[in-house]
Amino acid sequence: MIKLTQLATAVAMVVAANAAMAGEVEVLHWWTAGGEAKSAAELKKIMQSKGHTWKDFAVAGGGGDNAMTVLKSRVVAGNPPAAAQIKGPAIQEWASEGVLANLDSVAKAEKWDSLLPKVVADVMKYKGNYVAAPVNVHRVNWMWANAAVLKKAGVAGAPKTWDEFFAAAEKVKKAGLIPVAHGGQNWQDFTTFESVALGVGGAGFYNDAFVKLDQKALTSATMSKALETFRKVKSYTDPAAPGRDWNLATAMVIQEKAAFQFMGDWAKGEFTAANKVPGKDYICAAAPGTANAFTFNVDSFAMFKLKDAAAQKAQADLAAAIMGTEFQEVFNLNKGSIPVRLNMDMAKFDDCAKLSSKDFVATSKAGGLVPSIAHEMAVPPAVSGAMKDAVSQFWNNDKMSVADGVKSIAKAAATK
């Protein structure tokens, strides 16, 4: 009888200890639709299984702009959420204000340094300390192609070089179809441009021009060649492109109206929703000349300094859960992206994701893994915004010379 009483007391003490350390975790995000909402629900479930309370702070719309406005007012008021969806150099901007929490104890316990490529880990750190947890990896330098359109035009497979691409585009045009589906919005122009520049100049040039913002690279003959190639890509788009949303451009490829689209792997969700099968109905391939490179766009959660010990424990458990295999798998299966962990089992993923993961691991070792400038991963938002505008001005003005285009982009890169 005494033993049973002792056991009951021990159990009660454990339950009480857990309850004492169970905290509320408030998470600011804009995953309010489809697969993303499902993924947020999965993270909530994991946190609840650890005894914590999940407080959803979802702010829809504006691609996160609305959320950032709300976040600023909360932080200024001294009442930040536990975690907020922030990415790229914006993480360092927040950290420099002294408002982000140090996650090194979690990162060390979970071995993040060995699970993440250094170039990705560095984005999550400020002055050598982890302040954010990465959720996924989107590959940006994809080229999507409709298999039936290529067959009809007499094109054998995805072109691997820009010369092969333009030869294929010419055949598609002669077959009476649109070679390149494009949406005329400045971020779409910039997405295409960074893939063209990467294919023309390679990862070394890309790093110098779009990460280091080196004026020598930005005004080089390679940059001129990239702009010439970019303009040639435009000549194979249709006149109705201006203002078109990216998913409508993807629909043109799905519906066999167009052959190719340059877009990140979020486009795959559109093919999947239309019940199209990779390798059969459509082809996913690295943009011409970029097979040995990978432009990444990583979603992440920055963690804010909290005063309450239970809330801090909940926050640490959230960071560990985000990088855990369970969440990494379910989130990325829903989102169309791939896990950011280097050792993930990809058995449940489709062929495009498996190729992406293989290339992610290979480029992380070979130096071809580079941050996407078009998707706010490489340089501060003010700089990438100015460069985005310069690239679109060149794209939209066929009378602008390549030399003037080069000057305009180089000037934008010097924005302070």
C-alpha cells in the first residue's frame, strides 16, 4: 500500500513539474490557406502534445507585409509574440535591435550545426548565435515544362543550356504555342533574371554580384551577357503577360498553352492540384546552366525575448519541434518545398522533391548553394527592392540598351 502511495506521489510530482513548465506559445504567421494552414495545425498539435498552449496569431494578406506592421507595434509596446515568421537578412535587422532570443542551447542539443548547410545556418544566426529556426527550403531556380507541348514541338526533354533553350523555344513558337509562360510582376521578372544570371555566370559570379554586391561583377561583361539572355527570354513570352499572377502563368503550362515557366517550387502545388504527375505530364528541371547550383528561399521563425520561464521553455520546445523530423516531413509534403535538414528520409516525397533534396545536399558541399536575391534571402530588403525595380524597368523597356540596364542595376545595388 505504501509503495502505491509513493508511486502516486511520484506521478503527481512529475505531472506538477510538467504543468509548471508548460507555457503558452504565441506564433505570428500568415499560413492561413490550404497546405500551409494544415501545416500550422500540425505544429500546434506537436506543441499541445508537450503540454503547451498554442496561441495562434495569424495575419492574412500582403505576403507578410500586414504581419510585419502588427509585429512592429507589438515589439515596440514590449509585448512580442514567442515566434514570428521572418526570413533572410530581415532576421539580422531584428536581432540588431536586441529583441531576439538566443537559441544556442536548443541548437546545440539538437545538433543544428551538423544538420544545416553552413550558408543556411548563417542566415539563422546573429553574431554567431542562433536566433531563428528554419522551416523548409524552396528551390527558386526551377524550370517547369509541359511534356505534351514539348513532344508536339519536337523537343526532346528539358534543355540544359541557354542555346538549347532558345532552339527549343523556337520550335514551340513554330508549333503555334507560347514558349514561355510569364507573369509581368516585378518579383516574377526578378525570379527569372536571377536564374538567367546564375545560368550565364555560375555560382561564383552570382555570389559576387547578388550577395556581395561587388560593383566589378555588377558591371562586368558577364552581367551584360545575362541581360542580353534575359531580354531574349522575354521575346518568347506572350503580349498578355503584364500583370498576370504567377499561378495563372503556371496554369498556361498545365493547360498545354505554353511550354516553359521559370518559377520556384511552389509552382508544383498547382500541378499537383491539377492531378498532374512529374515525369509524365510535366518536367521539373534546373533552369538552363544551373544544374550544379541551387538558389534557396527558406521560411523561418525568429524567436523573441520573453520574460516568463514557462513561456521560454515552450519557445525552446517550439524551436526544437520546427527542426524535428516529424514536422519537417509533414510541413514540406503540404507546402511543396523540401526539408531543410540534410539527413531527411525523402521516401514519401515526389520525384521533383527528391531531385531538389539531392541537389540541395550536393550544392551545399560543392559551393553551389546560394541565397535567392529575388526572394529576400541575399541582401537587405531596401537593396533588393531597388534592384528588382531596375530589372523590371529593363524587362519592360525594349528600347533601353544593355549598357544602360547594367548601369541601372549596379546603381540600385549601391542603395543604402
